[in-house]
Amino acid sequence: MPPWTTPPLAAVRLSDLYLCPRQDANHAVTIPACLQKCRETGRLEAFGLKLRKGQQPEPVVWWDSDVAKVAEGMAHDLALYPDAARERELEDLVALIISAQRPDGYLNTYFTSIEPGKRWTCLAHDHELYNAGHLMEAAVAHHAATGRTRFLEAMCRCADHIASMFGTGPGQIRGCPGHPEIELALVKLARASGQDRHLALAKRFVDERGREPNFFDAEAKKCGRPHPGLVNMQAHRPVRQQTEAVGHAVRAMYFYSAMADLAAETDDTALLDACHRLWDELTRHKLYVTGGIGSSRDNEGFTAPYDLPNETAYSETCAAIGLVFWAQRLLAITPHRRYADLIEIALYNAILSGVSLDGVKFFYDNPLASNGKHARQDWFGCSCCPTNVGRLLSALPQYIANASADGLWVHQYISSQVTADVNGTPVALNQQTDYPRSSKIRITVNPAVPVRFTLRLRIPEWTETAPARERTHAICINDVPLVSPIGSNGYAEITRDWCRNDTLTLTLPLALRHIHARPEVSDDAGRAALMRGPIVYCVEEADNGKSLASVILPDLATWREVPGDGIFQHFTLLETDAARAPVPCDPDAPLYSSAPQPLAPKKLRAIPYALWDNRGVGEMRVWMLV
Amino acid sequence: MPPWTTPPLAAVRLSDLYLCPRQDANHAVTIPACLQKCRETGRLEAFGLKLRKGQQPEPVVWWDSDVAKVAEGMAHDLALYPDAARERELEDLVALIISAQRPDGYLNTYFTSIEPGKRWTCLAHDHELYNAGHLMEAAVAHHAATGRTRFLEAMCRCADHIASMFGTGPGQIRGCPGHPEIELALVKLARASGQDRHLALAKRFVDERGREPNFFDAEAKKCGRPHPGLVNMQAHRPVRQQTEAVGHAVRAMYFYSAMADLAAETDDTALLDACHRLWDELTRHKLYVTGGIGSSRDNEGFTAPYDLPNETAYSETCAAIGLVFWAQRLLAITPHRRYADLIEIALYNAILSGVSLDGVKFFYDNPLASNGKHARQDWFGCSCCPTNVGRLLSALPQYIANASADGLWVHQYISSQVTADVNGTPVALNQQTDYPRSSKIRITVNPAVPVRFTLRLRIPEWTETAPARERTHAICINDVPLVSPIGSNGYAEITRDWCRNDTLTLTLPLALRHIHARPEVSDDAGRAALMRGPIVYCVEEADNGKSLASVILPDLATWREVPGDGIFQHFTLLETDAARAPVPCDPDAPLYSSAPQPLAPKKLRAIPYALWDNRGVGEMRVWMLV
């Protein structure tokens, strides 16, 4: 079991001005809209097992996973927004899903209705195990939210059926899924059911990946369909020997998450070492400043180190969500702010950009520059991103704080009330802040009875990259300044006898910073990004007109922080009069000339990157000339 | 007929240090290699009409065009390099091609062997008219080179068969080709055969394109295959009303060339006006500094104005060749240096980059930046570019000079001997120069008898964009300086009684220039390109290491012009010690930081863009930080 315990969702209440409106939109709009899309497109009907080849839209092998992720989101959401009608809707959906399960435990609409003879014949492409994994995650969430067990039991039966099919015994398939997912789901299932056999199946799938002779090569020959590439599936080397984040980014994140889970469950240091190597490699070479990953549309994934184009950035919403899943697991096993820092950056930038403020439109890919054509859509043929946003935003509370053996860890500064158990004593942590808009975070610590423990507060690494005069964070307890050491893990540690209403104030420096990429990142050369705290800013055509690639950023000191209004309420915007830009060209002037266009001062307004394309399509840019 | 006459290829001899080695490689290597590839892949065998579906490689509807372009190149080449063995080889090829013609005149290997029932059923996709057009061009070239008529006659019969199939009469198809090509070929056929009926067919195809109701929409319904888009085929509007270069770039160029041809043949001012509008629009919005066009791989063509990405630039070799075809036609109808300037820039940059110095490897797409993965290949599944390079390089002499009613025009400064007819008097023009390496061009004018006429010399527009002190060109006749006016068409005009061995010296300023793009071109913002005369330079990893996107160009004055050696013999290279670049980063340093990497001086060597990737793959960049 992991060394930490996360408070159940129902033990957390968010009141954050930044995130609560997002969670409200997720509850009120996104989750119902995704359910409706599943209904309209036939994904729900599919569980009636009357799918026919050729029906429109054409059924696809991954349909079940969309329904599963909606169900998971609905379950998380129910814990946050108890509602009898929603609960009935969820129970109806669960009943529908379970009704499709076959007597042997198998549960998959496509291969029950459309190609019943092809069960388990093409793991590289057919997503059967991927779907089953998402259904298991949904079942665990349903159980956690409602205490009801029928879905969990159904998915345990499904897991047992799968366990009977896969292995090295006679007649069994020695294989693993083309799209990882079931591995992490089986760990969740084991934890929820208390059944270690599900863990053993997860381990079998993890250990199989990349082993020689390679299962996928043999399968491709047998079924006559070329597999999508061993690298694409992270099956190019035994997992414990992998050193570079490669292939399809979402597959990689789900798989690395399972590696971390199994490392924690089985004390497998070789798996954990591989995770740490992969993390280092990814974050040093393949990470957008927004926390997005997977730069190429061609493979929906990773390419060469430093290949981070902005306008064609794929940076799939699901990949950033997967990165958060992985980071959260590594944070629990080897606590270090690097993981919580990246969770924060990915959440506030690459993930929140994936959904419009009103919760109805989604980016699949999240580029860092647009020449005016990229816009959110309300659904996709492969609609993994909307449903992933739905289940992540409804599960946000679990990222805030954890209890460990000797106390509490605060990872994310989000206005909230969290109740956690510290060695048998319930402790309520009440955060009040409008961070990341302002720099002050006030945390009231309320143990049921006075108790001694260590409270650890993440001091983000970016606080050390701010200009020197602002580099210090400050902590007060009951208004008395406190000098608290920052551990090598990047957390300030405060060990004391905590009493009712002890109030702790943390101030983090939020000075605006220019971010520069390494010179190897060709698209960012000669350019800088603007960050304030964890928020990446961008400039948008709606505020600044066109030709934004040619605008030159001014000195940091010339920017004014201004409160947003309208849809930007609760957000800090940035304005300056001191940017420079080429004087607009005569439309008839030639395309090329031997003299540069003269520069003139330009007013510029920057908004948080995650908020772009909420006022219609237009140009957008994160990296600006300096 | 066009207002100008072009000396036949055999009347021109090249001796140019820059281009002759290219033409030699084309003769010795490229054309034989393309013929061999046609043999190996089954494209020649196809004319035996024994193609079978499923054979490997799978026959494709455009195969005939590759063979046709090889034959055309062989014919041009024969005029330059008379050789009995080569002539026999060509005649054998011609005999093979003609053998596939059906009794009714139809000539197409795919639809004769593989889908005989589908003749003319899907013009949007099936390339039947495109192939026929290339075969007609080959036949005209064969006739011009050898005087033999069997191929020309066969293609006239083929044209007559096509004329019988297409039109508004009973049972005829009221359509036009999805991929333009036959239109310009029919004009050539009409000129070579003297038969105006081929012109009428060309005009029918041109006039049909974009008419309502749109043929392609009706055809798509009938044959059940969606067409590739009306815009893609320039069929979105009647051609005389078109205002923007759109769609597939090669289709556009071939079609605009035919529009210009017909405008000249029929004095159709509406067609000519459309050509001028399209030219202006294209050159103002959609032209790479290399003369490449068609920025997107998705449609192999045009996108929005100013959308000119460098690393993903498609800039297909064939599209730049098509641009040269179109420019040459407009130059003949409405003489202006703008056309000859662009022919020069496209030839020396976007086209010559399409083939390796040794003539064996080809770019299909010619990006202006590479992160080290783009490399020439020896053939392609759709191998239009190698065969197009073959026929262009063998036809280069026809771009040098023309005769008009009142004299001679010199468009391109290439060491050569051209014999042209000026009102009945043969005049030999002997150019001696190693322009564009050096700035002096010496032209000896040798009329058979003394004769008065106007000699016009192109003064490239870029001479007026050089730094002021170098902006002047200079002309001497028999070593006496001459002040000659530059006409509004950009040509210096010298009218006099020309005598034997009159020697004219033209000096063009070749000072290095920085080129800046309009601020709307996002990929070029904050960057400049280096040009010297018509030559675009680039920096390559082989000389300068990696991370070239971060290198900052120095002042122009710091560059030294150095003569190249080895494979770069005859080329001027550029060197400086004053560039700046970020100090190389510690490999373990983070990807992002709040301080820019310090800069250090850097030596830089630039080579002509067309010569990159002749020393192995690696980074390359045209546009550099300034």
C-alpha cells in the first residue's frame, strides 16, 4: 500500500475562486454533456448489445471507455455534489453497463455484438483491456462514492475472467494490452476489493511489456495486422530497463502510473528506479512550459529531445492528465515538490486549457501558439479528452493534502476544507486563499484534540527562480514569523503541538518572470514566456490584434497586474504600454524586404494561457520575442 | 502564338560553372536513374499492358506520367548531348509507349489493363488526362529533338480521341481534369502540330473549370467517390474570376500556365487579368524567400496568406518548377523582370535544392529549416519530383534569352552561347560569367551582319534593395561606360547598330543582404535570411554544430566571402567570427529557466541553401535571429 492516505473526496470541500467555478461547470455542464453525447452517438445503446456493423456513427473499439470515464466522473462528482436525481442517473448507468457483462465475466460491447469471434485476438489495436481498465476505475469510484458494491463486484468478476485468459498456463495468452490502462486500474481494484490477485494480474501485464520474444510481434503475424510500433506502446524494451519517455504519450503516462503503483505495492525498486529515470528524461527534454507533453500529432506522443514546436504542439489534454496521475503516485512514494510543482503547472495550464470556461467545449490538442484557426470543439470521434477532463476536475480535491505517518503534507494551495486523520486524530485543514491570484495562503489547523505532528508545506521551485529580492517565501504561525527549514524535498517542515485554530500564513512570491528555454528548443529561441506563480500567460488576438509573433516583450517592470472582469473575474491579467511591434505594413508592400520594418510602442495585454479561445478564435502566443 | 520566339535547345550551349555540372549530373545520372526506377518498379512494363491488380509495387493511376516525364527529359537532353546510344534508348521507349495506344487513340496503361471499364469515370482522382498531357509534352519534346513524328502523331490521335469524349454534344462528358496538365500540353501540341483543334480542346478544359453546376460535384455523386475538394483543384470559381492562389500548388501552377498560354493564343484579356491577379496574390502572400510555394503538406498546397512555416514547409520541388513554367509564360506575354527574377530565385534555391549535387537523391519537399531528420531520397512512391527535375534541368537553356520583334532580351545570366534570329539576321550571344559567384557578366554580340536592334538586359529587382552605396549596376560597351535607361519593365535597353564582336559588360551589385519578412509571417519574426544576389544562404550543422535556431546573425560587414572547395567548388561561401550564440548548456540543466543563457561569440559559415544535405543529414536553417 502507498505510504500515504488521501482523504476521501467527501472529506474535502473546495471553495476556491479559481477552481470552484471550473468544478461547478464540470458538474453542471461537462459531465451531463458528455453523458448526452454518449447517448446521442450510440455509446450507451451499445451496452444493450445490439450494435451493428455499419450503423452511424460506426461503433469503435474504444467506445466503452468513454462511458466508463463519464461514469467515473459522475461518481466523483456525486461525492462533491450529493444529489438524489444524479445518483439515480448514475445507478441506471451502472445497471446498464453491468447488464452487458457475459456469464463468464467478459464485458465489452464491441466484441460481444460486432466481432464476437475476435475476443482477445488483437491486443495491439483492439482496446479490450483498455476499456476493461476504465470500467474498473469507474467501479472503484462508484463504490467509493456510494458504498454500493455491484459494479465493483462485476468488475472483479471481469478481472478474474481476464486473469483466466492471460498468463503462461496452457491455452492462456502471454500478452499485454496495446494501450496500457488496465494495469493501474487493477491496482485500484485490488485496493478497493482487498484482493491481491488483481495486483498479481497487474504485475503480470507490466512485466510482460517489452519482454523478448515480443508478444506484439508474434500477435501481428498471427492476426495479420501490423502493430502500431513497439515504441509507440512502450513495448520496445523490458520496462525496468527503459530510460526515455517514448511513443504515445497517454499510453506512456498510464503505464508509468501503473509502474509507480506496483513499485509502491511490491517494493520493486527496479520499477521505481525506472520511473525516476523516465521522469528525469521527460522533464529535461520533452515538457512544454505549460506542463503539456507529447509534441507530435503523428504519434500523439513523444519525439526527440527538445522537439517542442509551439504552433503544432500536440500536448493532448489526456496526456497532461496522465502526467498528473503519474506525478501524484511518485509524490506519494518519493515525496518531492518536483511532482507537486508539475501537477500544479499542468493543472493550471495544459489541462484547464482543455476545457472552455463554460464547460462545453474542449481542446484535444493544446498548442502554445495559434495563427487563428485552432478552436475548441464540443466532442470528438475519439472523445477521450472531454471525459478525462470530467473525471479529473471532479477528483481535484484528492490532490490538495495527504496524511503520512508523522503528519500532514500540503501540496496544493487551493481554498478548501480537508479533514484528514493523523495517527488517529482527525485534523481539519482550512485553507483560505485566492492564490494563485494573490500570494497569501492562510491555513487554519484544527485538530480534534491538541496533537504533535509535522505539517509540511510545498515551497514551489519557481519561488527560487524569481528575482532575488522576491525570492523568499514567508511563514507565520498565529501571526508570529517562523523560520522553518525547507527540506531537501522542497517542503517547509513545521513540527509542533498543534492546537485548535492555530493559524498558519504562507506567503509565496508571485513576481512576474520571464521563462527562457534551453537553446536546443528551436521554436523558443530568441523568445520568452511570461509566468506569474504557476500560471503561464499568453497574448491573444482579441486583446492585441494580429501578427503577435512579431511583438517584442518589454522589461518585466513595465507590466501592471490588473484584475480581470467578465469571464476573467478572479484572474489576474497583465498589461503594459511598453511592448514594441513592427509598424503595420502597407497591405500592398512586398512580402520580403532588405530593411526591417520599423518598431513602434505597443500596448499589450496578457491573459492566463488556460483561458484562451474563450472569446472566439484568433491568434495566440505563449513564447514572445525578447 | 506568343510574342516571342525561344531559340531551340540545340541552339544554346551552356558553359556555366554553376549550372553545367548540374546539367551534366542530370544527363549522366538523374535521367538514367529515373529510367531505371521506372523499369524496376514496373512503370515501363506497364506499357506492355499486362498490369495486374495486386502486383508489387501496386500500379498507380499516375505511373504513365513518370515515364512521360523521363521521356521528355531524355528528348531535351538529347538536344544538349547528342549521343546515338541515348537516341536509340529514347526511340525504344517511344516505341514502347506508342505500342500501348488503343485503336481508338486512347493511351493509358492503368485503365487499359486494370480497370478497363472505368475509363473517364472519375476525372477528379484518376489522372487519365494528366497522364495524357505529360505524354503529349514528351511527344512534342521528342519531335523537337529528333524531328521524328510518330510520337507526336500518336499523341495527336490521342488528343482527338479525348476531344471526341469531352464536350457538350450528345454522349460527351462535360468535364475537366482533376489534376490540370493536359491544358498546357494541348497548347504545346497545337503549336508543334499546327492544329488549332488541340487549342480548342485546351480552351474547353480551361473554361469548364469552376463553372456552375460544378462538374466535379456531379461526378462525385455519380461515381460514389468524394472529390478532393473544389478549391484543391482550382475548380471553386470560374477561372476568370479567381483572385487567390489556392489548393494543390502543382495543379495550380500547371493550370495557371495553361491560362497564360491560352491568353496569349486567343488574346483573352480576362484570362490574362486573372493570371496577373493570381500572380500578385501569390507573390505577396504565399511565396518562400527561396521561390518555393505551397506551404502545407496536408493539401500539398496553399493555405492562408503569410502562412509560411519553415521547418514544415512543403515547398514541393514540382511546385517551384511549375512556378517557373508559369512565370516564363507571363514573361513572354507581359515582359517584366518580376517574372525572370522569380525564375532565377526559384531555380537557384527551391529547385536546385530538390536534387543532390551528384544527381542521385531528391527532395520532394524543401523545408527552410531542419532539426536534423530531413534527407533526400532516391525515389518516391509518387515520384513526380525527380522526373520533373530531370526535364527542367535539361530544358534550362530556353530560359536564358528570347528574340522579340525589335531585338533580343537577356533574362538569365548564365555562361552560354545562344543563337537567335533577329528579324532574319542570326545573332549569337556569347555570355561569359561566373555570376552569381562574381558580379561581372560579359556578353559578346555577334550578328551575322551588322544590324540595328534593341538588346534588353534584366536588372534584377534585388539590385535596388542592396545597401545604397552598392545599388548601381554598370554597363559598358566595348569598355565604354554607358548610361542606359531601365524601362518600367526592369530591363536596361540598348538600341544601336550591333557589329561583330561588340562586347557588353554588365556588373550587378552582389553585396550581401539581410532579408526581412513582413511581420505577419510568424515563423520569420525576429529573424532574417541572408542573400547574395539571387542566392539564399543557409547554415548547416556540418559547419556550425547544433542549436542553430538560437544563433544570432552578426552585422553584414563582418562576413567574409570565401571560395568553396571540394563539392562546393564554384560556389561562394560566407564566414564570420562575429555571430553570437548561447553558451552550450550543461546537459543536466533544466529545460526552462528564468535567466537567459549567456551569449558568446560564434564562428559561422553559410552555404547556398540549394547545397544543403550534401554532407549527410543535420540541422539546417535559412532564417536566423537578428
